[in-house]
Amino acid sequence: MASTKNPNLLPDIYNLQNICKAISVLDAILSQKWEFRYYSYNAKWDVGEHCFQMRNGLGDEMQILFLENGCVINGFAHEFELKDKIKITTNLNSIFNEFMFGEPVNSIGTTFCIWTTYYDKEQWKTGILNNFDDNSDKMLTILNADPKTYYDHIKEYFDTTIPLEIITKIYNGEKITKDIVLAINNNLNDWKQLEKDLNEIEYPYEFKSNWNLW
């Protein structure tokens, strides 16, 4: 299981980004109200920057910044002791400084930080680890590339189930169709909002224009 103690159990940047998009797409279909989603992804965070966010509604948050040449993960576990952020980010590549020490990360807080760059041959790195549990193993579990993990998550969080094969299709990057959407949430009614969300995530979809979706 990936954690700050075993960071290289995380997927490479490309696969990590695909997982983040997939679970954000699924959340966007399950909950059209952003504030009730667990996962979200913004491919237009800034010029050349994508950002994935996790919020569990209880105070834990995770932000993952994707740049053209690297990726950094900020985790905040609200029940765990805050330590020296300078130590947690020791030897952090300077390309991540604005994100890690700016807003909104600075206000959210940091209990763990993991990063990698293409210059490092995508070896995941951490700063100086603290001798305490930082909850990184639990927060990073969803990123293990196993669709069953998301399946189990929504049973608890959304109190619902989706056919595992449908989740797998999204994990594999298959184009979203009306049939796939309705297999996930047959009560979805705001198709314009869904298009907006999918465009923000930059996930492929095709809703035929002759369908009267709205």
C-alpha cells in the first residue's frame, strides 16, 4: 500500500492522472452538486497545470498538482499532528514551491507531501519523515488503480453501487456515452452541467445531438 513510507508504490504520473480523472468523472455523474463530491479534477487550474482534489467532508483533504514535468501531492489529515512543513518538504523541487506554499494549500495545511519529476525518472520522493502516522496510506488507497477500490468507496460514501464493469470502463478511459451515464446514475437530469464537468476534467464523451437531453 502506497504511503509516505512506501511512496514508490504509487502509479507513475500518467497512470495517476488517469485514475484521478476517472474517479472525478464518476463522482461528477453521481453527484451533480460539486460540494457533495469526494473527488474533483480541474484541467484548467492554471496555464499548464491540472489539479485533483479530495475532500471527505470531515476535514481531511488532498490536492495533487500535475505539471508538464512533474507532480506533487499535498495531504492534510485533520486528526493528525501538524509538523514542521519545511521538514516535510525538504528537497522539494522548486517547481512545486508556489503550489505547496501558496493558496489554497497553505491555508488547508500539510501533514504529508510526496512528489516526483521526469528529471528524477519518476521516482516518488518525500521530505524528512516524522515518527508518527500521517494517514497517507488511507488517503492514497484510492489511487491504487483498482476499480474495486472505488466500487467499495461509493457503497460507503454514496450508499449506492455501480456495476464494476462500468467503473472499469471509466478507469480504462473509454468515451462516456448516454448509456454509460445512465448506468451510473439513471436519475441524472442536468446534462449541460455534466458536459461542463467533463470538459473541465478533459474526459472524452459523446452525447448525440439528436437526443433530447435537455
